[in-house]
Amino acid sequence: MKNDQVLLAGLLAAKAKSEADYDNPKWYRNIIFDEDFLNKLSQLFPKRRIKTDYDATKLIEEFGDNALIELQKRMEKK
């Protein structure tokens, strides 16, 4: 890319990202939680359909201080 095209390229990239909702954390995957953890949560909470970091974070937020206890209970059942 030529120097005089950098600004235009940046604007086009920003426009495309906004159109695709790129910066919305509900699409993030493997940034906070790795693939193994997301898969394990998906198995432990099948009704929740956990696929992204956002899904996992919402689940943990809902359980609050009891998140670890709930995870341990479900892991013992498996």
C-alpha cells in the first residue's frame, strides 16, 4: 500500500468492522478462555450453548460468587 492510501485503507477497514459488528465482545472466541475451557463449559451447561468468550463470561457473571461451586458440582456429576 502506498503512503497516500493509508488513510483511505484505515477508513475502509473501520467501516467494514462497524458493519460486521467486529468489536462486539459476544463474537470473541479464545481471547479470555481457551478452546478446551469453552468446550468443557458447553458440556457442563448444554442448555446454554456456550460457543464464545462472551457466553462463558455471562454464565460466570450470572452465578457470581457461586460460579466455582456450581462448576465443581457439575464436574463431579460427569
